[in-house]
Amino acid sequence: MRMRYPLARRTLLVAAVAALGLLAGCETQVPHAQFPELTYSQLPPFNLNVARIDVVQQYHSPGKKPHVEQLFPVIPALAAERWARDRLKAVGNDGVARFTIIYAGVVEVPLKRTTGIQGVFTVDQSERYDGAIEVKIQILDGQGNELASVSTRAERSHSVPEDITLLGREKAWFEMTEAMMNDLN
């Protein structure tokens, strides 16, 4: 037996479905800032007496919290890779320089906030970002034997207030990557 709905009920049902469809189609555009590209080609190259430069991306981000580097406007691992491609130049006939990105992560650490009535009137620092970029350069002969190596690590921490905007957070992340890369450079 087929159920019949009064006309007013059907009209209301159709209107509700149409309204839900319109709401589902709405989206809020979140403004994203345009940050400058981190390049190093304007700086003099490091001429290495090797035939080839290999860049090895050893670090793979977990892609989930507490790691947040994948959300950065300039991902630290890619900035380190760009540095190697811009600054290291092979000028020899034999051997390899291997530039390995060992670590390029940033961890978000929640910070303690003021509670109670005082917390209503206090703007606390809500998160701290602890980041590091660690790289190693090895010089290998034609047989793959290591002749020399050097490694370095740049670390930075930055905290943000609980009322920070998305744009403010992205700016803080960009400045953090830029500072680590300046230290690395």
C-alpha cells in the first residue's frame, strides 16, 4: 500500500532537501598567503671536486600529528633539497657528493593554558612548534668509498598564541623554516 503525504508536507520536504543541497554546495574560501620561494642560487656555489651530486631524501614525514611539517607553506625537507640543488656544484671528473636529508620534521607540542575565570581574560601560548633539519654531505670515490663527510643540524622552536589566525600560523611556520635554512646555510 502506497503512503500519501499531504501537499504541504511534500512541499516542506522538497524545500528542506533543496536547502540542504544549497548548503552543501557552499564553501568558505580560506585565504592563504603567498610566501616567497626559498632559493639559494643568488649565493655563490660550493664547487665540489666530484663528477656528480646526488640528493637523497631519507626523511619521510609521518603526515599526522604531532608532526605538522606537511602543513607548512614551505616544507622543510623540500627547502633543504632546494638548498642542495642551488648551492652544491660538481666540478670534477670522478666521484660523487651525496647530500642526505636525514631529518626535516616539525612537532606540535600543546602548551598548558590558564583555566578558570582568569583563563577567560588571558591569551596563552597554545602550541609550540619544535623543528629541526639535519643533513649530511659525503664525498665518495668512484668505488663508493667515503673519503670525507660533514653533517649539520639546525633547530628552532616557536610558540603561538591561542587566538592566532590561520594566516598568522602559516607566517610563523614560514619564518621557522626560513630561520632553520639560514642556520643550515
